Amino acid sequence: MTLREVYFKGKKILEISGNESFSFDAMCIFELCFNVNKINLVINGNRIADEDVSRTFFKLIKRRASGEPLQYILGKWQFMGLDFYVGEGVLIPRDDTEVLVREAAKKIKNIKKPNILDLCAGSGTVSIGIKSIIKDAIITSVELSERAIFYLKRNISLHDMNKDIFVKKADIFENYVEFKNCEFDAIVSNPPYIPSRDIKNLQIEVKNEPIIALDGGLDGLDFYRIITKKWKKILKPGGLLAVEIGINQEQNVCELFYLQGFKNIEKINDINDICRVVIGFK
């Protein structure tokens, strides 16, 4: 088979499977296997494809057709122009989270060497994203999942940030007392916020991501309750709390901020005018 024939056969498999982005996904996997991009495929499409590489390509295509996330298959994904290692057991970086990173960074950019706590850090997108903007920030990244911590540490090393981003394994529902002697200028978090009852209705790709990173409890607000009530205590006076939220959760999350005494509460919308972030000050 030629390179062109291999690519089109892979694309057809994805299309038949119901994949809505079959052309894009097939090209990403094709480039990963053959190191041939779309332009080179047009030029060199009649070249005979290596049989071993072709077999690998079709194995990956079948994994994608079965619903495995493209990002897991590729092993890397970009966020804010930065590469992040990802794989089974860690939440995939999403563009929505850029709103949290940029708004939090904007609020604390004038603090010299800000001390920042990132709760539910996952693969490190928030920690590394903020550090890429605020060069002198010191960040503690808290995560419970061993698998996510593997990728978190790997991504911190990838971006040469080991001296300023520190990883702490902890359960935010239980281990907040371990931080009682700490003081932070800001707490940021992209916590699980999908209501438990809605998990079963998620797209098949999302269901392949770790439930621990998705399930926010019965109403999706469990993590916001514990963060606003218990973790607020280690914020400096005037310190910032910034969280990403799910669609239509802004009223409930703002109420939790208000009940715990946060001031100057703001709701931040994304480019599609959907509220993605709630911010408040101690």
C-alpha cells in the first residue's frame, strides 16, 4: 500500500466508527507513525508505506475507533502553546482552563515571588501555565492520584521548573491540616465538578478519562465546599482564590464563596461568553 492509501484507509475506519474528527485524528496518528505531515503526504503520497509502520498505524487507529482519547494515543498534547505528557489515568488538558490560568496570573502578577497553591493539579497544566507567565512564582502542586503525579512530575521536568514547582501528594478532603502552618498568596484549582449522576451521559472519550478527575459529587460542588471552607484558612489576608467551574455552576459557586466570607467575587467568561472561572479574595 502507498502512504496515501494507508492514510485514507485509516481515515475511513475512523469515519465508519462515528468519530466526528476522523480526518484530523487520522492525520495526527499518521504523522506520529510515519513522521509525514499533510503537505508531505500530498507530495510523497505514492511512496510505498513500510509494512511494520503501517501495522502500528492501524493498531492505533483501531484504539481511536474504540473511543480511546486521541491525546492518550499521541502521548502529548498542547496547552497554551506548551507540550504536556498525557496518558491513561490523567485528565486531558483543555483550552477552557486557559481562562483560569490567565485570570489568576493577571490578579497576582504584581506580587513579588508569589507563593501559590494548586489544588487537584493533575498533569500540571495550571501550575506550569501560571509559572510560564509569572517567572518568579513559587508553586505547590497538590494531587492525590499516583498516576497523575507521574505525569505532573514528568511535565514539570519537561519545562525545567523543578526548582520552583513542588509536588505534594494529598487528599484535599483530609490533608488540609498538614498545611496549617503555610501561607499562600493565591490558591488556584480546576477540581472535578461533574455531578455524579451525569457521568454516565458523558462522551465515550471523556469516560476514558479518570473518574477521580471528573466526579464532583452528587451536585458537582463537593470540591468547592471543602476548598472555600477549609483551605481558605491558609490564604494570606487579601489572598486570591480562583477556581474553574462547570457550565451553569457560577451562581452556586459564588454563593459558597460568599458564605465563607470571600470579598470582591468575580465571574469570568470565556470567548464563547460561558462562565468558566470564579474569583474571590480573603
